[in-house]
Amino acid sequence: MKRVAISTLGCKTNQFESAAMAEQLETAGYLMVHFNEPSDIYIINSCTVTARTDAETRRLIRRARRLNPDSRIIATGCYAQVAPCELEKMPEIDCVIGNQEKLSISSLLESAGRSVADISQIVNAEPLKLTSFAEHTRAFLQIQNGCNSFCSYCIVPYARGRSRSVTADETLQGIRDLAAHGFKEVVLTGIHLGAYGHDLPSPTTLSTLVRLIDAERIVPRLRIGSVEPNELSEELLNLMTTSENICHHLHLPMQSGSDSVLNRMGRAYSSGFFRDLVAQISAAMPDAFIGADLIAGFPGESDTEFEETVKLCEELSLSDLHVFPYSSRPGTRAASMPGHLPDRIVTERAARLRSVATRKKAAFLKRFEGTELQVLVQGFNEKTGICRGLSRNYISVSFPGTQALVNEEVSLLRQKVINDPFRNSGENYPREAVQS
């Protein structure tokens, strides 16, 4: 039995696709092993958001060759899609596979050279099938791929192609399949989720799809992935407010709090619009976790423009900020813009925004001390006797429990935080003490 190892860079879509590829390969008879182990085949599922992520892909390719000089090394993902020629020049590479070709990864492992379709010509969404996840409690379902926005800093439309959607029937069946495998929460994901359904033969919307899912009550908890601010409809917000199944959790790519920077970025909203939207969400769902993305140090960002962003972040009822220091990506409009800032200033601005995020998260968590939370238990540590789980409004908790509670939703009274690191990276949240 041949061994295969996958290393994944980048977004949740890439993570989903790596898990789906692994499941496909296991079904085909391959043995999946950790990337640090000797393997017959190494797959690097690349990201190309910045030049730094490209460099990380190349580093992983060289590392794989060192781990087993006789292995086959395959590059796929967004870097492989937009710059296959660069990767083919690496002596370590045996095969370059595009994003669309992930659908048939098991039949391409032994191929050589390049298999990269013109993704701009792909018009239908054919999602990778995935029925099992490492978490065993929460499942991610990719219902959309590609993006039509072409923001000035972003390479994604070139790496993922135009927006294309999975049909409502396929989506509903996908959720039914996940529910049949025991999942209690499904997270709807996509590259440009708010554009869902616009490309289908009978055009529809994300809110219409969510209404169909909610009406069927397939799983106890439905969570919606990142949605562009100008695409969060009043209908969807009202549905979230009244539903018993949809989690009160939203992630909004804010990117900047300065109108002039937003304009250079090619964003389709203003800071005032974003301010009003967050106020509307907070009024409709006072308990909602509202996260936002920010880019620090965009080309030409003046001190005044940066201070406008800081001020808006301080004033808004946000629960967390994901801060990305600007890094130039060749092939984007922003890469050729004047006024690129020194790395030192970009780093300093990112650090200041992260300090705002720390305070925002602390204030949000403090609001729920002494309140009851509905927590889906995700795991149990036998050594410590501690369960960990996630509330509907995206608060991570740990509490004394048993293995029998895993994959159950329990009511917990949240007490004061014991540890207070408040890290600003992904889903790393502080441990909290709770009791039934």
C-alpha cells in the first residue's frame, strides 16, 4: 500500500479540499500519513495570496524531497494554478495539478508534467465529496467556488476562477449525508459566499438557500462562513435572527476603515456602510460574534488613513479582528501601485490593530460571564478529564466532563476566564472554566 502525505497552506477552502482529497485517496487504497513521515507521495496544497506563501510552498517541496529522495512530489492549489511554470522549474517537482484537477486527484498521482485547466473557463461547481472530518462533530460544506470581485490586492479570481455554485438540491443532499454521519453542525463555506446562486440556470441567493436548509432542520446547528459586507442581505439577517438553528456568528471582510483606502482596494462599500451594518447586526442579535478581516499597511496608506481604521475598529461592536500585514502579490493591481510602505511600518500597524483585537475579544468574552451557553462538545482529554467545545456564538470553552459528552450539545454556565492569553490567530481562544 503506497503512502501519501498532504501539507496544506492557506484558507479553509484549501483545508476542506485537502481533507476531501485524503478521503478520495483512502477510498482508492492509499495510506495517508503525516507530512513529517517518510512517504511514497507528497502533495503540497498551495496558497498564493502573497509572495511569502509562494516561498513557503517551495520550502515544503524541498523539505519533502529531503524526507524521501525517491518519493513523488506533487504541487496543487492556487500557486500551482496561477504559476505552474515556476513550479515546474523546480527539480524536486514531479507533477503540477490545478485546482479543478483536485476532483480527480487519485487518477493523477502517477502522472507526470502538468495538469492545469484554464480555470477561467470552468462554469460549473463540482465540489469535492467529503463525509468525514478530524473533528467528528462539525463539518464544512463547500457550496461555492471562485470570485468575481477582482479586488486590487487579491489573486484569488485568477487562482479559483469565476464564481460558481453548487445547486440547492446538491447542497441539501450534502447536509443530509453529513447529518447521517453524525455531524451536529455544518458550516457553509465558499470563496465568495455572498455570490452564491447568481450563476445557476435558475438564479437564486444565499438567503434563499439558507431558508431551505433551515426549514428542513437537517442538523441542529448551521453556521455561515465569511460574507462580504455589501452582500449580507436584510433577508439573511432576519432569518438568522428568528431561526433556532442558525448560529449567531458572522465574519465580515472589512479590510480598512478608510474610504480612500477602500476605494484603492476596489471594495464595494464605504466605512459608513460598514459602521451601519455592524450596528444593525448588533441590534438584531446582541449575542452575535462579529469577526472582521483587516489589511494593515496597504500601498499608499497614510498615517491619517490608518488612524481612521483604528478609530472605526475601536468604535464598532466587533468581537475579533483577523489582521493581515499587507504583502505584495505579483499579478495584482496593488503590486504596481505607488507608495508601498516599509516592512517595519506595516509590521507596526499590524501589531497595533492586533492590540485592538485583543481588547475587543476580551470585552466580548467578559459580556458572557455568568450566562448560559449552548456548547457542542468537540473533544475530551482523558489525561485531564477536560472537555472542549464551541458555543453557538463562537466562544470556545473547556470544562470538566466525560467522553460520553463528545458530539452532544450541552448547556453550560460560563464563569470567569482562568487563562487570559487572548491570542489573535485563527480559532485559538483562551480556556474558560464552565459548569453545568
